[in-house]
Amino acid sequence: MSGPSDWRSRLPKAFVRVHLAMLVISTTLFGCRAAPSTRAVEESITANDMQARISFLASDLLLGRATPSHGLDVAADYVASEFGRLGLDSPPGGYLQRYRLAMGDMGPSWTLVLRRDGRRVTLRHREDFWGVPWAAGTVEGSVRFVGDRPADAPVEGNGTLWVARLSRATTPREWLAAATRAGAVGLVLVVAGEAGPHVREWLEEGQSAYELGDVEPSLPAVLVSQEPLVSAIERLGVELQSPMVWTDFDRSGAHIQLSADLRVEMLTAPNVMGILPGSDEELRSEVVLISAHMDGLGVGPAVDGDSIYNGADDNASGTAAVLEVAEAMAGLRDRPKRSVAFLAVSGEEKGLLGSAWFVENPPIPLERIVANVNIDMIGRNWEDTISVIGGRFSTLGTLVDSVAAANPELGITIVGDRWPDQGFFFRSDHFNFARVGIPAIFFFNGVHEDYHRPSDEVGKIGFAKVARISRLVFEVVLALADAEAPARWHPDARARIVEGSH
């Protein structure tokens, strides 16, 4: 597999400029439309437009748009140029917003060993546990279980090695900060339930992992699957009343030895944002945010001789939809009452990094964002059906259903989450907005045999389907922007997702 320096040399800059210019010309020709009505603007979202956009974003030329890479930068420049062509406003600093991230290159010497009364159990790296990429060092300490919310953790670590549950409403970074402040010597985060699938998927992508900001190596920390950890505790002779009751483990005299092997390199990556100001003097301060991730997996292990993970469905399809909806919105004769922001993020495949940075460093105040409509993989599987995940958590679900019913000519059937055991609500960028209190939904067609493989290519995309779903998204965003009242959480969902209650 080629390294980052090889990718840049394999991407002819002159050819990139020519190809990008030709694409902008083609989409401009498609997009120079009069706007006699909202219906005409919506119908300007066509299969031909989708084919042009997706074919560029998912071409071999961009080498899979890994975060970070020159191919990703080309994609970001293209999105920014389109926002400028459409006359969208930019947030402070411009359409392109670069964020810093640390690449942690995990070495071979990660170890996690449990000891008690002369017994010893060793867990397997990248099978039973995974290194947290911003942690380093070797420690051994007595065990202290501290719960599942960093806010409720002890303020004094007393030199102990913390064991905590990683709930769906917390992040490893939040736990690491709490453990460091309290003086713990190490951290073991137990991964179970809904938090498990997406954490495991991110960490199994390769030996390198990524985190936001100027990260310095800190106390050793790992994520461990609950099942092998409970098995190891029982092999030490500790009887747990249940896998979720850890007080007996605290009192057992057990120790954990943890060694974290890590090297860190600082890099940068782009997000792109454009804003269509609202027309109502009172409501224009409120923002409906439509988002998609523009990054992919880049160049990886070859499958059937192909090493470029083009990411046509995941997620050139969603990025193209954001651009087409932006073009349609900009072409409206009467703009919506609320402002609409269009966001293409990177780092989704590395752990939702671009959207996490946006939430932590918002270019517009988060309290102004009244809803997030996220689009991730809409080009495959069903021809006439789309899953809207998260709709049951807020009034957004009812609104989407009513919009679909009011536009039968689109022929789109809305279904909910068909795969609740896979935790998809926690695996795309809308989750970072939801967890800070913004009602969010996720348009998604499900995974397929080409998911995260080089075979996720343009030739397998249903362009007409992507166009019809994008037209539905246009109508949904327009309805949100013109609604009398903003979207609202259902109380039980807000308690679980935003406040982290169980």
C-alpha cells in the first residue's frame, strides 16, 4: 500500500485542474435553470447531474479521498467552488475550514494483562482490546470501576487504574480527560451494546488511528470488549454477580498491567460549508443544517487487483445530494424563511472527526441550528425505498413521512431503522449533532456487498434513485426551513441520546 507521499505523486495536478474545470462547466450547464416555481427547481435535480458529480468524486483520480490526502483536498476544493458558484455565503474564515488531527501509528507492543493471587490472564490486541490512539506508556495498578459517565467519575484517582463503560453518549477522549484530571494511572474502557459496532469498525480499519487537535501522548488507555474482559475476570477467580456489576472486581485485589505503544504525527484535513440566508427577519437566525461526509477509505489492501476504495455510494452519493439540494435551494425565487447551511465534512471514516471538530469549534453558534439532515449512502439497494434513521427520536420523523406523502410523484417509501442491532444511528455524522441536542435524522440505504471495498464504484450507483431521494431531501429541508416551529426531541429519546440516561 502506498503512503501519503506516493498518493500525491500519483495524482497529476494539471489533469486534476482540467478535470475539475470540465466538471464545473458540466454542472453549471445542468444548473443554469430558470426558477418559475418550487416544483421546477426541485425537478432540476436530475440523474444526469448526479452522474456527473458522483463520477468525479468517486473517480480513480481522487484515490478514494482518504482523510487526509490530496484526493480529499481536490474533493473539498470542488465542493467549495460549487458553493461559491451558487452564491452561498461563507462562514467566518471562508468555505474551507481546516482542522488539525493527530495520526497515531500503533506499534506491536500493546499489552493488557490481568493479575490476581498468582494468576495471570493476557488479552489479545486487536481481537479482545484495541489501543486508544492518543495514549502511551506502561503502567500497573489496582482496579477501580468508575461507572459510565465521566461527569460522575471520582475527582481523585488515587493512583488507581480506572475501568469504565463507554456509553453511547460519551467518547474515549472525555474519559481520558477525566482520568487524567483525577490522577488515575491508566484507563480501560469497556465496550458493549450500542457503542460496540462503530467503535470496533473504526479501530479495525488499520494500524493507524486519528484524533482531533494537537494531541500529546498521555496516560495508557485501551478499549476492551466486555465479553473477553468478563471471561478474564472469572478466570482470575472473581465471581461477578452479573457482567454489569463490577464492585466485586474492585474488592478482589486484582491488578491490571497495561502497555501502550504509540507514535504521533500531526496533520490537517478540510470541512466545507456554505450558507443560504433565510428570508424572514425573525427566523433567518435559525439554521437547518444538511450534511454529508466527502471522505472515503483511500488506497488500501487490493481486492481482485483493485486497491482504490472509490466510495461511490459511501459517500460520493451523499455529497452529490448535498450539492444538488444546495443548487436547487439557491435557485428558488422565494427563499425559505430560515437559513439553510450545507456542510461536507471529512474524517467520518476515521471516527466522525470532521463533524466532531465542527461541534467543538462551531463556525456558527450551535444553538442556532434547529435540525440536522444527514445523508450517507443513498445510491444502492432498494430502488423506491429509503431508511430514515432517527426519525422516531424527534418530530423530524413525522415531518419526513408527511413530506413523502405530499410528494407521491417521487415514488419513495420511507422506512425506519431496519438494522437496530448494528447501531447505525451512532455511526454517521448526524450523531455528533444529536449528542449536543440538535434533532437529527439520517437518510441511508443500508450496506451491501461492496461496502468498504474497492468495488464500491460508480457503475453500480442508481443515479435516478439518488436524484429522487435528493428531491425528497430538498422538500424536507424546505419544510423544516419554513415550519412555524422548529423540530423537537421526544423526551425519552433526548434523555438517552443527549443526556446519556439509561
